[in-house]
Amino acid sequence: MKPRRPGLVVIDNEAVTALADPANPKHTDALAYLEVTNERRSRAERVRVVVPVAVRIEAGWDRRRAAAANLNRICGPGDHQLDTSAADRATELALLEPAASVVDITVAQAAEAAEPGPVAIVTSDRGDFERLAIHLNRPVVIAVI
């Protein structure tokens, strides 16, 4: 039986920064990963891209600004909110991995909060996410850009 492909893609700050700037050396890799998700959608596969609000804040991505139009189009409207329950789980993860940044913890929490099944995290920080993934209740694919 073929393993399920991730139904959710969570992008971190480095991926947002790369996607926002075509001159960024990681732009092509980040864009290629999201293009695969778009191709999967065009074949009617269920896949969503989400961005934790902490990532948007750290990256300075204000969706209302005209300069954000391309990034909004590439990533879609999927913000992951940090409500009380999500903040409580993020706090648990922070206590388990105190060296991880708050933003990385919210990325991990967003990955875990998704519907059942595998999830992918697009990042340049494999190490932190491998350590966080150990504590998540779902399979995680770490897509390094």
C-alpha cells in the first residue's frame, strides 16, 4: 500500500521569506514545493497550505498590503490561528523543547492540529523540527529548502 501524502503543508518563516523575494537563494526551492501542492489540488487531491500567525508576524507579512499580493496568491488564505487551546499545546511543546523558538513551536503546533494524516513542514531548519516532531501526534515530513 502506498503511503499517504501530506494533506497539509505548514510553512515557516524562512519559507515565507524565501517565497516573498524572488532574489532569495531559497526562493526556487520553496516555490517548487508549493507548486507541487497546487498541482495536487488541480488533480482534486485534498491539500492545504497554512501559515501560523506567528510566522506571518515574524516575516512582516501583512496580507492587506499590495506588496503581499503575490505571496497571498502563492500560499493561499490558510492562516493558522493561535487560540487558547493551541497556545496551551504550544506551551507544552515549549516545555518539552526549550531551545526551540516560539515561532517554530507554533509551526509544530499547527502541523499537529491538522486533520488526521501526514503533514509537511517547509523549512530550512531541519534540526529544530526533527526535535519537535518527536513530540507530535502525527507523521511529519520535513521538507528542507
